[in-house]
Amino acid sequence: MTTHEGHTAAPNPARIKPQRSVKRAVGHSDSRPFSSFDDYAEWVVALGRAECVADVRTKHKDLWGALLMEWYAQGQLACVFAQVLARNMSEAEIWPTVVVSGSWTAEMVTATVDAAAEEGAEVIQLLFACEGTVEDAISITTRLAAHPRWASADRGWLEGESGDSVQIGLQWISSDNTYESWVLGIAPFETMPFTRRWIGAPFIALVLRPTPPATERAEAPIGDSGLPSAHLAHVDDTLGADSVKRLKWTEGTRRAKRALISPDPLSRARAKVTFALPAWAGASLINPSVE
């Protein structure tokens, strides 16, 4: 497994801004623009950090984590907490990145997450270099879920929703077997909810909290393993005792998420869902179970 630790600060934007070629309809008469991966790659080239877009996609993997932070800050993820944190903290402070490329095993990936847990990281994001296809997501899921410290499950549908996809959730289980962690996925393929779909990305991202649930910040539901679940709502939002602003950000996240996902099913964008995959993919996955 070849890894690239991604603690590089995002390029200084100066007066140059990335293009926003991705348009998303919001309501009947409005739309919002966001940047594809190649929009950011062209931005990096304009800043003199790379010679061409192809180089950003293949040779400058150390920039991927910083560019993903920029994507968070732009708002397509819909989470106000992520936007504010990404705009005001360096990547290394909040979301250390490991790029996974070449030959890798579930044991190696598990050890990487364990190391982040030992360091007390709030979050770790694993970027698996690949074409970002459904088949890539299936491969990542099945390879990890075959390891005893990982599991996958079919998350099914929220009441009143249905569709032509299967919602798969990955969980990582702590080394001391005291908690599990829900894994958020980011990928470029069509069945992913818009808030998790970075168009053109040359990787699939798995984002999780490797440290225990912070129950003072959010509930820790009992997960499939029978253990309390850590998830991204447990990340330190830096607001301390400011419950008024926390409520404002929470409501803003809810509204933005609903606006950007609609008319697609909300089921695909739940915190415990890693990948929304085409329905045919369900039979290809390890230990799917319906809640």
C-alpha cells in the first residue's frame, strides 16, 4: 500500500477563484453552482502549483486532501459545521488525510485508522485512488468488510421512500471493542446523493471519527455491533457553550441538505450510509443485512 500523508495547506487563492461548472437546481426557479474536481485542478494550475490538470489527478496526490477541504468549504456537502471548520482551520488540525494507492489490504487500512485513534484525531479521511466507479466502491466495501474490525449493512429506506438504489453503511470497530464508527463516503458516481458526489474526483473518500463518541455533543446510538456509535456529529465544533449558534448551524445544515438533495430520496444521505449504489450492487456485497 502506497500512502501519502496529506497535511498540505490549501493553495493560497489570491485573486484567482475556481470555476463552478456544476449546477444544482434548488426549488423550481433557482440553482446553485459548485466546483468539480477538475475545476479545482484548473485552479491549482492557474496558481502555479501544477503544470496541468492531468498532473493534479495523477502526480499531486498530496494536494487531494487540501482540495477536498476546499470542496467542503464551498458547501456542496451541505453541513454548515464542515463549511465553517474547513474555512477556519488547517486540514491537519481537523481532518488529517491518508491517500491509499497501489496495493493495499484491509489490515493496513485498519492500522492506519488505529494510528489516528491513538493520536486522538477528531476525524480521518482515507482517499482511495481509483476511477471512482460503482465497482470501485463495491471493491472497497467488500475488502474492508471481510476484516473482523469492519462490517457492512444494507441501511434500507426511510419510511415512505423507495427507489432503485441500495444504501450500504460501513462501520469500523475500535481496537478495544468499545465503540464502532459510521463511515461517510464521498464518490463521483451518479447514485450517490448530491451532497456526497464530488464530480470528477480521481478517488473515493471514506471519512470517519476514529475516537470515541462525544456524547456531550450528540447521541451515540447502539450500532449493528451492539456498541455505541461514533459519527461526525461528535466532532468538536469549536462552539463551546454557544448553544444558540450550534442550533443555528444545525438548522442551517438541515435546510441546506434537504434543498440540495431534493427531489432525490433523503435515505441516501443519512449519517449511517456510506454509499448509495445501484440496486444490482446489493448482491455483490459482503454480509448485507436490512435494519
